Amino acid sequence: MPYKIFHFKSLASTQDKAREFSEKGLSNIVVIADVQTKGRGRFKRKWFSNSGGLYLSILLKPKNIQNLQYLTFAASIAVVKSIKKIANLSTSIKWPNDVHYKGKKLCGILTEGIFGKGNYAIVGVGLNVNQNKFPSEIKNIAASLKIIKKQNFNINNIAKSILDEFCTLYNYYNKNQFEIILKIWKKYCDTINKNVTAITKTKKLNGKAVGIDKNCNLLLKTKSNKIIKIIEGDINIRY
Ligand code: BTN
């Protein structure tokens, strides 16, 4: 997939800028910002976006917009592979979308769909690269490549690597070869077989993560051996 990169010093959110491009009918566009003043995460949470991080959004016009969760999976695979290649660091994926190192979050992914005249997907990636420290609210749960490896990394090189890896996986997506994406994702995911607490909008559930179904939902086995499907939410791994 050929793509065009638009690089900004500062934006409210790269997701919003990507949406503006979609309104002009454009796609295969990557928006990067050095800082975001209104970076956002899942469930409308704030995404801390000071300088030193990578903030990018990929605007796509996929044929299939029913399986967007696989784009999130594809992006997290691309991030794990790029971190391995560039920082020689092995990281893991926590369902559904976090890349972490020893339980500390390095990267979050937010995929948004635009359903209208044209259907679009915007895949947003926030990766902590060269930050030295984080605000107190997240300092115990966040990490950056710099904090872990004690060196700076070239943010553009990381972005390029993530985009290249993502494009390879996006080809599978466009051919509806979701099982290939899922298979690679499972290799890097460390949630399966762990005892977890799933926190959804309406409830909190304890169980063992026993699998992922073909819609990327997490399957949780409870104490009473019931299998419960978690469609959306956060999980805490109970080590
Ligand atoms: C999450 O873990 O909740 C997802 C975080 C996604 C953050 C990225 S940074 C680039 C893009 N622009 C945003 O405002 N959010 C995403």
C-alpha cells in the first residue's frame, strides 16, 4: 500500500486531522505529530502526548469495514516487531490493544471507523519512545523505550518501520485473511492462559483467558466453568 505522510509539529489529535483528510475523500494517508494537545485513548481517556513520543494515525479506506478489530491487531503486531528490530527489545501484546514491557504500557492503539458515504478506518498509534518521565497519574503504569533501554531512538525510523510492517499485514486484511493476522498476533500476545480480571462498562469479571474468537473477542472461563465473551473492556492480568 503506497501512503503519504503528513508531519505536523503540533495537533490537537492526529485522529482528528486524519478524519479531516477523509472528509476530502482522501485515504492511505499517515498523519504524524510531534505533540498532541488533545491526544485521546479508548473510552475517551486522555492520551499523554508530550514531545518524545510517536503519535500517528493511518487513514484507510478498506473494502471490509466489518472487522476493524483486526486492524488494531495488525498495528500492535507492527509495533512489537518494530520495537524488536530497532530497540532489540521483546515486548508483548495485552488484549485487545496494548503493547507492554513487564506490565508497563509502551503503546496504545485506537481504531476508529467512519461509516458514511465512504467508509474509512483510522488506526491511531501512540508509542512512548524518548520520554524521560511521565506525569504522576501514569508513572507507575507507563514506560518508554528510553526509560527501558537508557538511550534515545529516532522516532521517524520507528514510524517508518511500523508503517512498513503494518502495510504487509494490511494486505492480509484486504484479502480477508484474518486468520493469518490472528495467528501472528497470538504469538505475541501474553494474555491467553492467564488469570485476568476483565473490566467492562457494566461489570468486573474474574476468570482465565482461554482464547480469542474469530471476532477478536476475549474468551474468559469463570470459576463455574462458564465461557464468557468479552467484547470490549480492559483487563488486568493477575500474575
Ligand atoms: C489507548 O490505549 O487507549 C489508545 C491510545 C491511542 C493514542 C494514539 S496517539 C495517536 C492517535 N491520536 C490520538 O489522539 N490517539 C491516538
